[in-house]
Amino acid sequence: MVLRLLCFALLLAVTTTSANARTYQLKFATLMPTGTSWSNLLQEWIEEVEEKSEGRIKFRLYAGGVMGDEPDVLRKIRKGQLHGGMFTGYGIGRIYSPARVLEVPFMFKNTDESDYVRDQMMPELEAGFRESGFELLGWPEVGFIHFFSTKPIRSMDGIKKLKIWLWQGDPLGEAFFKAAEIDPIPLSIIDVYTQLSAKHGSIDTVYTSSFGAIALQWYTKLNYGSRIPFTNAIGGLLVSNRFFNKLPEDLQQILKTTGKRLSDDIRLRAREENKKSLAILEKNGIEFMFDWSDANMDEMLEIRDQAAKYLEKTNYIPSKTFSRAQQHVEDFRAQQGSRTQATIPVTP
């Protein structure tokens, strides 16, 4: 009997050691090109996870869009060919669309407000992603989104005459342009540079962050930019539940803890890099125009409200989600002693 117990204990120890020693390969994709400060942070995160997991998590990184546009990446994750990625709001909307309430144009006056609302809604967002088959590791940020064009941008009426790109299949973008009475040209993000470069390309105007314009090399084909940012674009660091739930608890905790820290670092870096990038773009010949002094704020807020109505009708962002976000904004403004009317624009 003693011998049998000893054998059982030995077998259990070997089995436990074997389970703990199992390695998990995390195939991870992003549109972010290599060689940028953000991709360097991502690489540091990968090295940290591999070190803290003692090699039990190994990454295979696919950067720069080599796995295709974000819908392509999501399809591959759902098929099990990939396990996770860093997504913009466009991809996030295909996982858990209510999260994009944080991207509604002219919703916030500044990043303090958007940070507060995001933090208040984070438990709800995490639960929403989990129910949709993904674990939210962190919440990085793309940053303030500007229009860029080969032609001058002087007003909303002027923008309507441009051949402006729409990220194909993006309901939030569609709602914004519909509310602004703009007829865009839908394209995959992978095709934007080619169409801007072509002599008779289908587009002459795009929207992105100032850092994104440089990282994607779009700025080399552009001449003008709007000083007005129409939203502060979100991002998400996500892995599929299919992968995450197979991990031992200690590895799950490593991904969650380090993923949040990485996302916080990227969000702060994004804000710094976007400010620097505005200056770099000006030095490279981009002329910025269409400032808030040139805009009709009532018109901007009307566009916001109409876009919200379109999104509510399709339940892309439910009315109850809008209501909660707006209540959080009002609560924050009350705490800060500011006016409750959203008449001050978002500024970088």
C-alpha cells in the first residue's frame, strides 16, 4: 500500500510538472508597422511575457498588416489560425461594437473626459468582450483623428467635394459621413496607399492620427491636414477566449497584468507621438487648416447627434450605452466644476 501511494505521488508530481512545463504559442497580429516606437513597446512586452512565463508562452508576431486587414485577422482568429491582436476601433467594432461609444465624434472635450468615461465603463466593456469570445488585456489608443488630403480642407462643405476614403465596412465611419452628408469611397486600409499614389487614384482624402500618417507613409502623398480632430480613436489588446481559457491561471495573470501596463504605456506614448508628429508633418510640407475658429460648432454637434441616432437604430451602439457614457461625462464635468453643455471641442 505504501509503495502504491509513493508511486501515485510520483506520478502526480510528474504530471503536474509536465502540465506546468507545457508551452503555448501565441500567434499575434497587428497593422502596426515594425520600427516605430509603438512596435518597440510591443516587442518589449513580448519579451517580458516570455521571460515571466519562463518560456511557457512563446509569441509569433505578425506586424505591419502581413495577415491582412483587421477583418482578415479576426476571421483567422475565429478559425484558430491566429490567437490575438492589437486592434483599432474598426476591428473592435466587429467584436463588441458598444465599446465604440468612446469614439463617437465630438463626444468629449479632452482626454481627461474620455479617460474618466473609459475607466467607469471598463467592467462593462471587459464583460462585453468576454461574452463575444475575447479577453481584453488592455486599452491602448490610436489618438486624435484628422482629415488629410491632396487638396485644401477649409470647411465641412469643402470636405463634401473631396474623394474621401472610408474604411470599408465601418459602421461608425458610415454613420459619421451620412450625418455630415459626405459620400465616401470604401476601401480596405491595405489599399489606401496604392490609391493615393495612383495617378488617377479613387481617393484624395483620408483620416488618421498624425502619427499614423507618418507610420503608414501616407503623408508622402498628401499636402493638407485639418487642425480639427473629429474623434479620439481607441484601440484594444485582445486574445481569443479559446486560447486564453486553456492557459493556467498564472499565465493568464501574466498576460492580463503586462497587457494592461503595455496598453497604458502605448496610450501615453501615442499622445506624445501624435503631438510630435503634427510638427514633423508641418516640417515636411503638410499645411494644416480648418481650425475650430473656422467651424460652426452647432453644425459639428448636430453631426454627432445624427450619427448617434443612426448607430442606435442599428443597435451598433445601443441607446442605453450612449446614455451611460453621457451620464459619466456629465458627472465628470460636475466634479470639475465645468459647464455641462458640450460646447468646447476636443483638442490634442
